[in-house]
Amino acid sequence: MALGVVVPIMVDLLRNGPSGTASLENALELDSVTKRFGKYVAVDSLSFQVPKGTIFGFLGPNGSGKTTTMRMIMSIFYPDEGRISVLGHPRSEEVKDRLGYLPEEKGLYKKMKTGEIIAYFGMLKGLDKHTAYTRAKQLLTKYGLGDWFDKKCETMSKGMGQKIQLLGTLIHDPELVILDEPFSGLDPVNMEVMRDTILDIKRQGKTVIFSTHVMAQAEEICDHIFLIFKGKKKLEGSLAELKRGGPRAIKLDYVGDASFLKAMPVVERVNDAGQSAEIYLREGADSQAFLRDIVGRLVVRRFDLREPSLHEIYVRTVGPEAAIVEGTRGEAI
């Protein structure tokens, strides 16, 4: 065989592996994965890839199949059909010390001290006792909780407890971090801490997959978006790709009663948050004429034309029955 033939074959093997195996460029691959519970299909022929070193937003409403998919990735459940590859291996048990997993159902041993429980999570992942306690102290200090090392978990708030569990997820320096609804129940300050922590993981060259039913969280930090509804893929791509070619949105900040906006003939949709609204005009409508019409009825503080929000893209893709309500809770499926 000529050298010119050998080299391309070797490059292809490095990228894609032998036939039927995973690509070395992807931290995770799902190929036609299906999971049933009796007659109920929770996940229906799902396929996607997560490139290494990215933040991958796994999005959808409560009950859409996100948690079931994550549990299959972690080998808590096994798929009825299809193939999963985690860091190049068919089952996560084979690479468990390279994974970090924060489940949606969170809980701590309340009588344990914070340093003890983080170190305990580290030892479960193969760290020796000395290394585990040293890293626990370092992590608590790095994230502003150094004074809590010797305090019991029962004295912590819910937000602080969630931080402790996240540090327990990260103590063994995992290559792939999987977070199921990590922002759930957090106040705005702790949401910022969680967001900054996820971004810091990426800066270290690691891969993060996180699920959420709140589009704004994903829009801030994700490199890649995957939308699931009723167990099926509905939308996938980078944020730029998903927004490209979408309807133009008007971002309006205002003072006054904006209830009249929805009744205006030129308005197709309004996402109104009170004093701020995302407005979509009907095709062919003049945005400047619309602005002139509302100036006398509202105090306009900002009027911008921009790409549609991820929330709007989602609602237009799956329909109004799956409209995302921020802060809602539901049964994990």
C-alpha cells in the first residue's frame, strides 16, 4: 500500500476510531438511543455528539426526557436500543473516575462537616485521604467557603449546600462534568456563582453538559444547544446557527401600561416581563412606524432590533404547549 493511502486512513482512524467506535474528538456520543418504561417511551431514538472542551446545553421542559438521558449516560439506566459512548467507552462505569455528576435530586449528610463530605466524595472517586482533604480545603477556599470547612452541613442554606455538592462533583478533577438542573432553587447571587463555575470548568479545557428548562441560563453560556421535547430531538446547533435566519425581535424597555401591545394589528407576539418586552411584528410591518405609534402611550427607555431569544426559538419550534415557565418544577423524567 502506498504511503499516500496509509496516511489518510490513519488520520480517519484517529478522528473516528475503527468502525462502530467513538470519535476521539467527542466527549460523549449518543446514537439512536431509546428508553421505555412499560409502554411509555421516555427517550425516543435520540442522537447527538458533545465535542470536547465545550459547554453543551441539554434543554427542554420538565418531563421531556432530560433526566432519563443523563441517567443512561451515567449507566444508572441502560438504553433499550442504541449506543452510548462516554469518553470513548461504551459504559460510564469504565471511566467513572473521569466523570463528575450532579443529579437533580440533591442531598447531603447533614451531620457531616463540609470538608469531610467533599473529601468523602473525592475518596469515592479514587483519591487518597490526604489528597482528598487537601483538595477539599482548596476548593472551599477558592469558592469563598473556606471558613465552612469544619462546620456541619445542617447549618448551611440550600444555596450553600448546592455549592458543596458541586465541589464534591469537581474534587477529583473530572474531564466530563454532567449537571442536572444545576440552577434549580438558587437565588440570583448563587446563580452567578454556578454560572462562573461552569465557565471556569470550560476554561480548564473540560467538557460540561447541563440540563435546564430555563432558556435564559443556556443562552448566556452554552456553545451548543440541544432541545428535547417528549423524548425527541427538536432542535440542535450552536446559538448563532439557531438564531440565524430567525425573525427579528424588538427589545423594548418601557414605563407605563403596555397591555395594548398585544392588540396592535402589526404585532404577532409579545413576551412581556413588565417594563421590558420582546416583541415580534408581522411580516412586512415597519418597525419605525410601530415605534412612532407607541411613543405617545409609553415612556420608551430602549428600543433595539435584535436576533430572537432562545426562548422564542424554542416556543416557535415546539409550539405553545411547551412554553417555558421559569421557576416551575415537575417530576424528573
